[in-house]
Amino acid sequence: MLPPRSKGPVKIPVRPGAVHARATLELARLVLREAREPLAREGILLELATWGYVTTNAGLDSALAELDGDGSVAEATNGFVWIPEARGLILDAILRGDRP
């Protein structure tokens, strides 16, 4: 689970005037980046609700599909996990296809 929060994110990373779908995408990204363990859809929706943001299951599914499509998250057996961007030597090994 996430550490307890009282007020939600300090600054919501959504530009003013952004459409609701974009806001859902960015907030779902933030929830998953801060999670210490995989989160099910219900856990993501609950965390968003504690921040005062409400969306539908369809809206969250759309955001998760986009995040999954660009490789930012993966769906595990017990929920969604954030996949950090590979850099440096790790990225080089991935691109070369090195195996241990």
C-alpha cells in the first residue's frame, strides 16, 4: 500500500484546461510511481479518491491501457506495477541483449 497521505499530491501534474482523460492518466501515473507494491484497479481508484479525484472504471482502464502501451506500467498477477525508465549501463545491456 501507499504511505498515508493527508492532502494528496502537492502539485497535480496536469496543465490547466487539460481534458479529464489526461488528468486521469497523469494521476494514475503518479499513484503507481509512488506505490511500494503492485496496486489493483480498486487500490488506484481508492488512492485517487483520497486526493479528491474521482473517475470511472472505464476512464481508469483507458489510462492504464495507455501507460501499458508505452511501457510505463505492467500488469502483474496482483495488480499494476510501475516500470522505471532504464538508463546507463542497464539500458546498454538491454539494447545489446546481454544475458547473465
